[in-house]
Amino acid sequence: MNVTDLLNSVPTGLWHGGRSAPSESGRTFDVVNPATGEVLVAVANATPADATAALDAASAVADEWAATPPRRRADVLRAAFDAVTARADDFALLMTLEMGKVLAESRGEVTYGAEFLRWFSEEAVRIGGRTATAPGGTGEIAVVKEPVGPCLAITPWNFPLAMGTRKIGPALAAGCTVIVKPAEDTPLTMLLLAQVFAEAGLPPGVLSVLPTLDAPAVVAGLMDDPRLRKVSFTGSTGVGKILLAQAANNVLRTSMELGGSAPFLVFDDADLDKAVDGAMLAKMRNGGEACTAANRILVQNGIREAFTAKLTERVAAMRVGPGWEETSAIGPIINAEQRGSIAALVDEAVAAGATVRTGGRPVDGAGFFYEPTVVDDLPDGARIRREEIFGPVAAIVGFETEEEAIALANDTEYGLAAYFFTENLGRAQRLARALQAGMVGVNRGVISDPAAPFGGIKQSGLGSEGGSEGIEEYLNTKYIALPPV
Ligand code: NAD
């Protein structure tokens, strides 16, 4: 489909009750193409009253969906997987238009994001339980799993499809109804997905999508309503803390996928070329706008100059441009504000003595582009060493010993991902245990896999998405006490 046809085909109303509808207020807001700064299309702007209507629908069908046989729920998820895969080009182009990433990466996200639907279609029919005899012979213990009930899924803009399917897949598989509040910058992908689900046979009311510019009020209204039973959030740690406090009111189940500051360690004994390849993936994939992005590249001093020179050569060769041009290696930053934050981190570090090896500036002209950048010699107190960069900036710090590397790596309130490169097996085993992170990459720069549990520790979050662990987030455990046999 060409761009005009695609944009004309995307539902731009709120999605609830199995169809696209305007907001009760009649208000809309613009979705902007970050590569041009131009408006793509306007979408309905949900109000708290719209959210209540979506929760009415989600509650009305909750029991029926929970009682739908697992095989039938699995069939709907599998049909949605097939439909997303069949429309991979449309989903990819839509993500490139609203989020900016290059088409090859959007295609990669379609594969990754759709896989959560297939994986959880397979998990839906394996929800188990257990039985046991009470040790004293006083009775029988039966343990069953039940869907938690209506869920709210709040997603960020950086992976417009996958951050949604990673929640919707397990929730529907478990028998929960879901309301999605997509990021305001990228609501189109979720709206298209909702339409695809309806075509795949999902009953009306089971899935709603509420784009809004007023997230705090819409979300607070839903979380105050006792019919909602769960909130699953992916986004910044700051907003995660607000939601955790709000969740306390009704003691909601929560899953929190929050910010990160992944250390990427390169030791003198690493395979240099593999380490540079890994750093390119861990840092520049998705334009650096990933929670798992290598935020601090820690390099042993013996290999530091060789590594930095090779990485700089690769980064300097990346062509910046609109994601739909095949020659572009890196697209725009999501919006002007985010680009300003990246520029401020780099500018402050440089003012304090850091060295720019390549890049280091916003690109003049339309859209929100920032040059792919390598900065070295970062002073101790530099903000860029502590805060999430969320952009195409490789920040290099040297170290001498393994102990120093571990201490530097763990010196953060975050604990999402960590990576290291070494050819020494003993060191690899020590590091895999010593690094305080929910996910560790050993000699590899990409770790996400729908079949593996994705999640952080410390202030990077609570719970896991994906793997056989992911569905547990949407299931309650019930113990049924039976008399002795
Ligand atoms: P954000 O926290 O600003 O927004 C995320 C979502 O929360 C959006 O939908 C937004 O509208 C909504 N929101 C914002 N304020 C809210 C409030 N007061 N009440 C209710 N909802 C609110 O994050 P972002 O800028 O969209 O995404 C970037 C962040 O997401 C980074 O910190 C990144 O590390 C994190 N992230 C984490 C993971 C993970 O799996 N751990 C994955 C991707 C992104």
C-alpha cells in the first residue's frame, strides 16, 4: 500500500466495542511524522468518560472471554499473528511514518512484535495448575490459575507494535480483557492492530485502544475504578512510580517495564570485531531509542583506543535520513523535546571536558534528526554517565580491572539489561552472576526474544514479559481446599 492509502485505511477513532468511534468530546489530536515535522493524520482524543465506556465494555465481556475455551482464545491470537504477518509491509511503513525508525528495523519489529501473538497462542493452551495431598493427610490441595480480570496496558512510543503485543498477547491468552493506552506520539499502530484483531474474530469489547493527550486523567480514572484489576506499564521509571502509587489504592496487580542504563563491557581479551558489531547493535538499533540500549560503553584501557577508533569509523559511516529511504541507516528522534534532551546531555559532557569522536550535533533542517555520535573521556560526574540517553550517542568510559568494571556497571539505580564481551569463560561466568540486571547478553548485542522473560530489577521494573513467565502476570493463583480422599 502507498502512504496515502495506508493512512486512509487506519482507523483514527477510539477503538472500543469492536469498532472505531469518535471521542464523546469530538476532540482530536495530530500525529506527526518525526522525519518531516508534518502532520500525518488526526486521531480521536479520549476523555475520562470515553475510558469509562471502554471499561464498561471490557467488564461486560470479561466473564465470557475468561470462560472461552483456551483453544478458541489461542485460535484468535494465531489468526491475528497470521494477519499481522500478512500485512507486515503495512505495519512496517506505519511505524516508520509515526515513529521514524528505518524500514528494515520496522520490518524487524513486525516479526518480533507479531511473535508475541504466536508465542502466547501456544501458551494459552498450557495454563496449568497442580494438586497435592496435604502432608498431614488432612485434605487435598488443588491449585488453579484464573485470569486477573480487566487490564490496562500503557505503552511507550519506541516500539509501537511490540510493546503492545507483549502485553495484549499474554493478557488475551490468559482470558483477560484489555484496554490499551498507546503513547501519544504513536497511536496509529495500535489502532490498526485492534482492527486486525476484530477481523481475526476477537469479540467486541475484549480489546479497546484509547489514544489521548490527557494520559494522567484518563489513566487515573481507570485506575480508580474497582472494576480494573491490573495495570501493565512500559515507559519511564518516573511515570512508573506515579502508577505504582496510584495502583496502591485498589491494590491492583502491576507489571512495570521501566527505564534502563545498560552497561556494555568490553575486556582486553574480547574479539574486537565481534565487540564492535555488538556495540553497533546494542547502541544504534532503533536509533538508540531502546530501554535495553547500551547506555554506558565501558572498555578496558588496553583495548580502548582500538575499539573506539573502529566504533567511530562505523558510526561516522551511518547515513541519517527518513526511515523510508533505503539508504538511511538511522532515522529521526521521536520529537523536538527528546532531541533537545539528547543534545543537552552531550553538550554538558563536552563543556566538562569530554571528547567528541564523531557527530555531536542536531542536524539542521526539517524533522528531528541528531547525528550518530561517539563521545569519549567522559568526566566522572557527567550526567550522561547516569541518565538514560535514549538516542544515537555512544558514551565511552575506560576501566582497568574486572572489579572496577563490575563496580562501574552496577553503579546505577537501574537494572534492566547488561552486556559484556570476553573470550575468557571463567570471567564470563563471574560477570553473568555479578551484573545487577534482569537480562545479560554474553558476547552478543541483542537479547530480546519473545520466548525469553524480558524484565528488569532495581528501578527498572517488576515482572517479566515473554517466555513462559509472561502469562503469569495475567493469572491469579487460587488454592482450593478439598477434603481427604
Ligand atoms: P513515558 O513514561 O513518558 O510514557 C510512557 C507512557 O505512559 C505513554 O503512553 C504516556 O502517555 C504514559 N504516561 C505518561 N505520563 C503518565 C501519567 N502521569 N499517568 C499515566 N500515563 C502516563 O515514556 P516514553 O518517553 O514514552 O518511553 C521511553 C521510556 O520507556 C524510557 O525510559 C524507556 O527506557 C522506557 N522503556 C522501557 C521498556 C522496558 O521494557 N523496560 C521498553 C521500552 C521503553
